Amino acid sequence: MFFYLNTDGAVHSVFGFSIASGVIRDGKGKWILGYNQSLGKCSVAVAELWGILDVSLMAQKAL
């Protein structure tokens, strides 16, 4: 069995506020869990990396 981990990070271009989010789906595309998190002010690269880290840690705990 395998799982899909999808992540995203975004930063508001004017105010600089950022979020990270992610979702885990099974091999058939069924939703298992998801999350979103406000990160405050950071770069796009940092927001993307937080998304990868958070969803990876959640997958490790949940699966």
C-alpha cells in the first residue's frame, strides 16, 4: 500500500503573511488527513519547507 503526500506553502505578496498546508491520501485517492498552519511572516521557500516537514511528521505518526 502506498500514500500520496501533497504539500503547499504560500506567502501574501503585500503583507508577507504565510501558510503551510498538506493532505495525505491513500493509493486510491481517499482522503486520510489534512492540515493547515499559519506561519506568520517568512519567505516562500520557508513556507514550502514547513509544509513538507509538517505533513511528513504527521504521516510518520498517523501511518
